[in-house]
Amino acid sequence: MGTVHPPSPVLLILAAFSRYPEAIEWARQKAITAWGSVALESPLFEFRETTYYEPTMGPDLLKKFFAFAELMDPGRLADIKLQTGGWELEYAGLGRHPEPRPLNLDPGYIALGKLVLASTKDFAHRIYLSRGIYAEVTLCYRHGGWEALPWTFADYRRPDYHRFFTECREYLHRQLKETNRL
């Protein structure tokens, strides 16, 4: 048996999407209160790859990514997914918008070699974490760029997303180097 080592810290990211910019900002503030300052923030992207969410979220969805300054243990991902699920319900309960799900929050993390997303849904390519939460490797970082996998969501294949994820990876690399964890 090999020697057991603690995992390298990772960069927590949060994808927030809604048709309401104020809902995304609400999520940003909740996340800052819970996890500390935002190190990197993406532009506001139009979410146009699928109409899957329209029945519960409405049309003209927007998506924004936040990466948090403090690196984390990847073992926290299940708890974070449960936390963000609670935030979605809390925001819907405010009754500010007519849609049943006006805000969708997808946490994950970036490690040097991959982007991982949490999910409440099992599938062949997902690994169970705990408390009803699964994880999937959504993108791999190889040969200087992000590579999609057969199950990668269509929007996560976008070059503009990849540019932001590369900025996140570079930030992570600097943090690991500065703290001698590389």
C-alpha cells in the first residue's frame, strides 16, 4: 500500500445563474459571508446552450463564476453543495420573482489538473461523496489547456469559460507556490 497524504488544497468556485442580475449578486454576498473574499470574478455570460432550465428558471439566463481567495480542502465539496442548495431555497422563498427557481448555484473546485463540479444526481461518471452529493470531473487540464470529456456540459466547453478557468488555475498555482504546497 502507498503512503497516505492529505490532498492538495483547491480553489473553490461557484457558478451562479439566473435571469436576474440581482439574484446573482445576492448569491455573491452570501458566498462572501460564508467563504471569504472573491479572488476572481468572471464576466456575466449569456447562458444559451440549452433550454433545459427555462421551465423553472425562465428564459435569457445569465451565468457568472466566482473563485474564492482562500484555498480549501476538496473534502468540503459535499457540505458546500448542501449549503448552496439551501441558499437557492432561501432566495426562492423571498418571493422576488415569479419563477419557482430564480437562482441556480453550482459549486465546484479547480485543482491543477481538473475542474470538479458537485451534483445531487448520480450518473455513471459521478462518484458519491456523502450526504446525497456526487462529484464529477467536468474538465481536465492537459497540454496547456482545458479538455472536455464526453459528459462535459455544453457551456463548460466554451472558450470564454476556459479563459476564466485558466486565470483561476494560474491563481491557484501562485497560491500553492507561495505557500510551499506545490
